[in-house]
Amino acid sequence: MTQAMNAFAPPEAKRSMGRLATSCFAVVALIATAMPISVQARSAPESFADLAEEVTGAVVNISASTTVETKNRTLPQLPPGTPFEDLFEEFFNRRGQGQGQGDNAPQRPRKSNSLGSGFVIDPSGIVVTNNHVIGDANDISVIFSDGTRLKAEIIGKDSKVDLAVLKVKTDKPLKAVKFGDSDALRPGDWVLAIGNPFGLGGTVTAGIVSARGRNIDSGPYDNYIQTDAAINKGNSGGPLFNMNGEVIGINTAILSPTGGSVGIGFAVPAASAAPVIDQLRQFGETRRGWLGVRIQSVDDSTAEALNLGAPRGALIAGIDENGPAKPAGLDVGDVIVRFDGKEVKDSRDLPRVVSTTPVGKTVDVVIVRKGKEETKRVTLGRLEDGEKQANAQQPSTETPTVTRQALGLSLSSITDEARRRFNLKDDVKGVVVTRVDPNSNAADKRIQPGEVIVEVGQEPVSSPADVTKRIEALKKENRKSALLLVANAQGEVRFVALPLE
């Protein structure tokens, strides 16, 4: 078209049109250069049928029965295992109907049934499922995709990660699947779930990884994979597969206001499950590493008070007197930023990495103490042993009563009267809070009357005067906040950072 127009244009117009064409070409070239390179997303699989056919034989249904004693009463005759059996039992219990009411009523055995999913990880007959699927069951059956039903015995179970390992006797090798690398998962990756939702065995659903590292407050080691693959009641304990047919998660929980799938399901990552399963198979119980510290997270105010820069690490809020951390030199107020070569980004990271470290191993623990990094060598104990230990108590002595005001707090020395009033344990030392200004930052941080200030700015305090002196010293250092170590009546401590007004 330009050539046709040029043919009928005067010379001046031709030169102008030529410059315009050159300019337009340059603009187009610049636009083309500035446009981002498009990312070619891989298309969805044409079908999941081949993958499902390959792994389904290793996925099983779990039937668990528990015999309990109940009061003898007349109930409607219902088919065994009906989902309405528990509903009718609860209804009649509330209304007090039936025969043989009262404490002296005769007892009769009753079976409580649950259904779930599982999968075979060893051809010899090793099956994995959730701990909550079997609970305290005394009769467990594993049902295979071909209808074969085998009795199972419990090798070991763990409530903290909600896992159980079962064993069935078989005269032929079973179809088994292996664990994959769940750490390699990315949000958006395809996954396949197979299980026994609502008793409908052999159900296949597909979706993607929605997120990783989810904390749903179900236990100390939460690190769930979130998926939108349909997971419902009965899917618990079933496998979540990647596209290579490897188990990268164990379906455990759903978030649902209706009780059915709304596209938010959670699976224990293979990286978290595999070490626990290995311990249960080898020892019949878990043997987790134990550091002997109580920790809390680090927020912006706490990071500033500790001279950390940005919030990071796990802040030690308590030391077990009989634990491994004490002789290694770790102390309250230290921030653990690296454990055995692994970065501790926040407080949730530490329990997971410690628990998977072998008992008796000596590791390097990098801490930040008063703004400087130090490395301590710690030989880990066993968590299960530490949980059984009792803390010793020490007697206290009478202290003269002194009261002062600081940071919106009314403070008093600890006397025998104060111990009785606030029910303080004998080994709790420091300065007791007698009143909190409801309009203060201390109230916003939920400091309560009866709590005890143990340290201010990582220095111990034993009187209200000590508290005010430390606050003034921090102000002279141009600190923006004061880090308080606060204990409750039982002696459990936490750190609270309050702005210096």
C-alpha cells in the first residue's frame, strides 16, 4: 500500500512518507524488543489412565474395628457398619432411652468401625496409612483392588505426624510403590490421588500442587502439601502421586465447611514421612532427636531488640535443665539461625530438622547472641526420653514489697503474698506484674497480671528498680524496643518486645 501511495505523491511527500516509514519501523522494533519472552506452559496430560493403571494395584482400603463396652439398651435394628449406627447411638444416649439405664446397667460389646486408605511400600506386605485411620483398633483388615482381604498387625504408629505402618502376611509378592522427592515439587505440578472416599474404593482424582509448607496447627511438625485434587473422608492414608508414579505425599486432612472436598486437601510430604516410617519399621516406635529447648518465633520488634536485622531463626524461650542444650552452652535469648548445616528461617523449621536428626549425633548449632554469631556443638538426646523427664523445683525466700510503673505495667517484687495471690511456683523468679494499662502496648501483647518479668534486654531483673534501670539504659542506646522475658505462673516463659515510649 505504501508503494502504491508513493507512486502518486509529490517528491516532498515521498520523502516525508519515507521518514515516517523508517520511524514506524524503529518503533515496531523497539516494541518487539521490549516485550517479555512468553513462557510455554506444558499442556495437561491427555489422560491419567496409564499412570492410574500402573499404581492402583498398590493402593488398598483399610477397615479398622474397635470393640467397646456400652450400656445395654434397646436400639433400632440397623445393618452392621451402617453410617447411621453412630448417629442413632448418640441420639439414644442423649435422650436416655433404652433398657438398663444407670451405672449398674449391664455392659455389652459394640464395634466401632472406620474406613480409610493406604498403600503398599514393600512387596513382602508392608502397608502405610494414617494413625487416625486405625486409632486404637483391635481388628484391622487390608482390602486390595482385586478384592483380597488380609488381616493386618500394627508394626508401629506415630500421632505427631499421623502415620502408621502395618504388616500383612502374603504368600506372593505384592504390588508396591516407592517414595519420590517431595522437595522437588512446585506449586502447579500435576498430582494424582487414589483412595477410598466414603467407602468407594479405587477412586482416582487428579489436580495440582496448590502450595507447600502449609501449617494447619495439627501438630509440631506441620509441613503439608496443599492440593486441589479431590480428597474426601476415607481418602485418609492414601497416596498422592507425581507423574512418575512415585508417592510424594500421604493424604491426611481436608479443609471443608461441608465435610466434602472443596479443593483444599493436605498431604504429609514424603520427605517428612519416610524417616518416620523407617524408624517405625526398624524399632516399632519413633526415635527423634531432642535439643531440649522451648522456642518461639521472631517478629519485627523482637528482631530489632535482638539486633538481628530482619526477623529470622528460632528464639530460645526456655532451656530444659536435663536436656542436651544446657551443657552445650545454649541459653535463653539465643536465636538459632542454623542447625547441622541447615538454615533455620523461622521457628517452625527447627522442630522438623531436629526431629529427623539421629539421636546421639553431634551437630553444629549457629546462634545469634547479643548481635553476634556463635557456634555451639550439641550432642542430641532422644525426644521420647526428654518428654518423660520432670523439672525440679526450688524454694523461694521472702522479698520486701516494692512497686513501680513502667511501659504500662504496674510492677512489684515477688513476696510470699504475691506467690499466694497469683499462684506462682516457687522456682519462678523476677518481677511480678500486678496491673496492665488496657490502652498500652503491653496489653496489646497480652501481658497479664500475675505474669513475671524475668529479663529486660537479656539481663535478669529481680526488682521493679532493675526493670526501670534497664529500660533507661536501652533508651540511652537508642533502642526502639525493649525485649522482655515473661514467665507465667507455672514458669513457662516467652519473649515480648515492647516499644520504648
